Amino acid sequence: MGHAVTLIPGDGVGPELSLATQRVVAATGVKIEWEIENAGAEVMAVEGTPLPKRVLDSIRRTRVALKGPLTTPVGTGFRSVNVALRQELDLYACLRPCKKYRGVRSRYDEVDLIVVRENSEDLYAGIEFQQGKPDTAEIIDHIARLTGKRMPADSGVSIKGLSIGATRRIVRFAFDYARSNRRKKVTSVHKANIMKYSDGLFLAVATEVAADYPDIAYEDRIVDNMCMQLVQKPDLYDVLVLPNLYGDIISDLCAGLIGGLGVAPGANIGDEIAVFEATHGSAPKYTGMNKADPVALMLSAVMMLEHLGERDAAGRLDGAIAAVIAEGRAVTYDLKPTPDDPTAVGTSQMADAIISRLQ
Ligand code: NAD
């Protein structure tokens, strides 16, 4: 019997990357019984929802999923399926290791950061009021009555709330991760100087939780300063813990430090369930072109194998990916000296090279 794992292939470049990842996982010798469940815009057209119950049921059954990216319409249309999945399954922690692999082109020689992003609240909770609607006028009136401050009548409104419970949970997750992975320092990131009641709460709770972990250093940074510091001296940092929106933005910044979105893996983790997915999106312009870099999803699969207790296979797959990148021959365009390098290979050929290394 293998491990039962739900696979959401995703859309855009997702299906190509998922197939390449399934192949390299199979080459480790670990038996996975994939339950393939499609979601997203195409499913919406047929089933009336982009995230049918069958997808959630499968993940609740297997408790582990690997997910390709899914496109979210901008401004209008359905809400992000990626966000909905995290909310429905209470995957409150988004874990994004940002480690520089030898051979990846970057301005930095050594980067090894862990981004822990809160996934369940903040401006991603979906408490929004569309411009021009009666409810929006009502909320604007209500806020004016309570605060004496009136937003322009033609505003759209998104509400941000951070809670003690969710903050405590994510900061504990960051410290527990630091402890069990022999990390030395946790930095909480906020804008408490401006948002005194939401980010201020985040900072106060983080400081309180840090006191329970005297073996791990703790400090905090204001998010704008954090951006500059990460660009100038990323080596000063170790584990970062952030509310949802800053976590989203800083994840991409850190992906940039280690060579780009093509190589940045991730996981969304709750108490019972874990969904592994790359940081990047569906890169629609490369759909069906066998061009996108499969490394980010493959490294997410390395995290998945570790989660499944398959540490040896995870280490071998990580080593094979690292070796192919370091060699620099059978790699996709983004890992070549210039994006138009004619020696770049496609997604599936890079998977072939990694499989050869594994054998
Ligand atoms: P994106 O990550 O899809 O692409 C940004 C750029 O990064 C691409 O144009 C490409 O140059 C590069 N890139 C990304 N992945 C790559 C890869 N594997 N190999 C090589 N280059 C890669 O971001 P976007 O364009 O902002 O978003 C496109 C869609 O994806 C949107 O609908 C967005 O909502 C969605 N999205 C989904 C997820 C998710 O599924 N978790 C995450 C982010 C964005």
C-alpha cells in the first residue's frame, strides 16, 4: 500500500509541472496512490463551482495534497480557490523555505530563509464591500458614526482583522518549526506603528509567545524596513513570521533572492492536513509550452515526502534536483545565463535529467 495523496493538477502551467513532479516522485521508489481532483475555472464552467466538495472530501480523506497553481480572475469573477482551500481546510500556516541552490543565478551567494505566513485572516478573509452597493454605503455610514472619520462615498472597502488566537497559533508554529529544525532566530514582521490595533496586537502576541522559547532568539521588524534589510543583508535573518498580506509579498521578495519563482516551494499546513504547492502562480503565458521550471513544485514534493515520513526519498530527490541545477545543462530557461539561451530544455526534459540522477 502506498501513501494516498490528492493531486490537484491546477491550470495554466500546472498540469505540465504536476506531471513532471509525479514522475520524479515515482522515480524515488516511494509508492503514491494519487487521487486526481481538478479544480478552477474549467471546473467552474462544468460543475458551477471552482472548488467542488469532492476536492475537499478527497483532501480530508488523504490529509495530504500536492497542488499545481490555479488562476484567479482579477477584480471580478470567483474568489481565489487557493485562498478558499486554505480557509476551508484551516491550513493556517504557509511555510515557504527560501534556500539558494548552487548554480541558480541570483545576486546572493547564500540565502537560507524560512517564511512563515499566517493564512487564515487579515485582508484575505474576504470581508469586502463593493463600491456603489447599498451595503457599502451602510458600512461607510457606520464607520463614520463610530470613528468620526468618513471614507469617500465612492470607496470600495476591505476589512482587516488580526486576532489573538490566530496570531498565537502562527507564532507558535514558527517557533516550533525553528526548534525542530535547529534554527536560531525568529523575526516577527508588522506595521504596528501605523495599524496599532491589528498589527499592534500581532506584535504584542508575538512578543508574549517568544518568551516561551528562551532557546530561540527573537526580534521584530517593521515590514518596510524588513524589505530593505532582506535586499541588503538577507544573511542576518533566519525564520520570519508574518500576517497574511505581508507574508504574501515577502514570500515573493525572498523567492527573488534565491533566483526567482521557478525555484520557490511551499506548503500550507493545518493541525491535520497539509497541502504542498509552489509559491508561483499559473504563469498563463507559458501554458502548454513545456517551458516552465518544475523545480518549485518538485521541491514542494520534497517537503511532502518529508511530511509523509519518507525522509530518505526526500533527501535523494532534493539532491538530484540540486545536482541538475548545479550542472546547469538540462535546466529550463530561467536557470540559464539569459532567458533566450538556446540550450535551455523543457519542463519534461528537466524531469528526465532529475530521474536519471535518481537512478
Ligand atoms: P505567476 O507566478 O504565475 O507568474 C509571474 C511570472 O513569474 C511569470 O510570468 C513567469 O515569468 C515567472 N514564473 C512563474 N512561475 C514560473 C515557473 N514555474 N517557471 C518559470 N517562470 C515562472 O504570477 P501571476 O502572473 O501574478 O499570476 C498568474 C495567475 O496565477 C493569477 O491568476 C494568480 O491569481 C494565480 N496565482 C496562483 C497561485 C496559486 O495557485 N497558489 C499563486 C500565485 C498566483
